[in-house]
Amino acid sequence: MKKRVLFIGPYPPPYSGPEMGMKLLLESSLRDSFDIVFLKTNVRSTNEIKGRFDHHMILAFFSFIIRLTYSIARYRPVLAYYPNTATQVGWIGRDIWCLFICRLFKVKSVIHLRGSHLKLNFQTFHPLVKKLSRMACRSVSLALVQAECLKDQYDMLIPKEKIKILYNACETSEYDNDDLEDYKPGTVLFMGHLTQAKGYCDLIRAIPSVVEELPYTKFYFAGTLRTGENNVFFNQMTGTPLEYEDPFISHERISTGPYKDNYTHLGLISGAEKMDMLKQTDIFKQFTSHHYSGWTDQTSQKRGFKNHSRWLFVNLFRIHSHPVSDPDLICLTDHRFRILFEKIDLTRQFFRKPEII
């Protein structure tokens, strides 16, 4: 008889890292080994309003407590998998209670941090919330992070021996491509949330300087423009607070200014449209204030290398079919990459050697 495992977390829509990560786990071969029960925790159906504190979130809190207690009491799982949050609101509103309820029913718990914000955010938590969080984590059997460099995110909560790595995953089969030369030179694609934390505003500022030197360069942005930051308040590389920039203002300036012909906002793309865009892309861009840039990196990382830093420039389909032996060559041997790096910010350290899969 299969052991029963309770998976607790969000499921698409909306389509972002935590939701897609949960979908892949639920559809994986884990079902062959375990009897999986799923408790969906979505509060929002769109990325634009996800994380907003209002009466819907308050109602969702009570609903979550009731449904979690009922699920554990009815199905009696031996283990619960739960992707925890990185914010004080998240720990007060869900994480602490989830772990305490699991402990009450003597259910082992595995938590998973999908991001790199917890360590710095935790320093700003109220002392009582810090204490309750530490108490809740005493019963955690295992904590998962997305990369070796993120193990310290749980330093204040989980013993080091209980922290393990689970890299992000994606369905590589959908990115097969036989025609590796069918792409448009100078096409730069950014895919993800169009927010300050994801580097959207930084890349917009770089466009004029890049175009001055490489006039044929075209920047395409696929994703949703969002105001505010729900869980990213620090530059994860320097530890300094982020000075907020409104992405809508950045969008308005570039789309109405002299470089508007080099800028295209695609909005949300999926299916054949996304595949076609990726195939014609010369440079795939992920630019972030995180240590590890998360879900959209997977559409490139699984093609040949992992990048544990904040920079990723790579053509998805060509890397998938021909894994590189030295990832540094991708950035350093092509003057267009060098120019794009330099124009973003001359004072930053840009190149960090990726780790081969």
C-alpha cells in the first residue's frame, strides 16, 4: 500500500514559479510511489493582484485552516509538502499555522523555499513572529531550496543538516528544435513578471545605450506589468533596500520615446506564440535582484547549464540541442553580450561562473 502524502500549495492559474512548480510535482512520477492528496491554496487567479492584503486574504486564512485540518484528519497523510513564503504576512497568515497543525496531527513536514528573499526579510519580522516561526520549524523534517547558494536562507530557522537542494524543473521535450539557425540576430527576449524586482526597470534604462551601439537590437518583453513589490524588498546581492521604481512609468517612457521602435511589450504569451518567440530569440534575458532567478531561468538552464547568479543570457533552443562545455563562452566571446552587460550598469560585477549540470 502506497504511503499518503499531502501536497499543499498553489496551482495554475496564475502561471508563475510556485504554481508551475506544484503542477510539475503533481504530474511527476511521484504518483507512482505515493498516494498524493492535493490541497489548493490559491487566493488570486491573476499575477497582477497576487499577494495583495485585503478581505479576500482574511477569508482565505480561515478557509485554509479549516480545509487543512479537515484534509489531515480525513486522509491521515504521513507527510505534508508545503512551499513556504518569504514574508512576515505569509508566515503569520499561513506558514506558522500549517506547521503547527501538522505537528498537532504528528504529520512530518517538508517545506520548500521558492526564492531567495527569506533571510533578509526575516530580519525585519516582529520579534514575536520570529519566535513563533522558529517554534513552528522545530518539527520540520526537511527544508528544500533551489540552489546551493540559497542554503543560508533557512539559517535562522532550520539546522543545516536538514536543508537540501531541489532544483527547479521543466518539461524539456516541448523545447526540441531541429533548426538551430532559424532565429533573428539582435532579438532580446525578457520573459517573466515585469517588475522592478525582476529587473524590468534596469533593462529598460539600458536600451538607449545598447541601441546606440547596436541599432538593430530589438527588445521584447513577455509578461505582466505590475506595480508594487509583494515579497522582494532588498537587493539580494548587496543586502541593501530596494528603491522602488514604477514599471508602468518605465514602460510609458520607453514606448513613447525615441527608442520605441526597439521596444515591444508582448503581454502574456503561451502555447505556439511562446514557442515561436523563443525560437526566433537571439538572446534570452533573465535579470533579477535575486540570488537565483527562478522559474523562467529553467527554460534555458535545462538546455545545458545552471546559473546560480543573477545573470542569464542564452538562446534556449540552441543550448538545448548543443549543451555547452564552457558556459562563460556564451557571455564573453560575443561582443553583443559584453555591450549589453556594460550598458546595464558599469559599476556592477557581471560575470559569475555557472555550474555545469
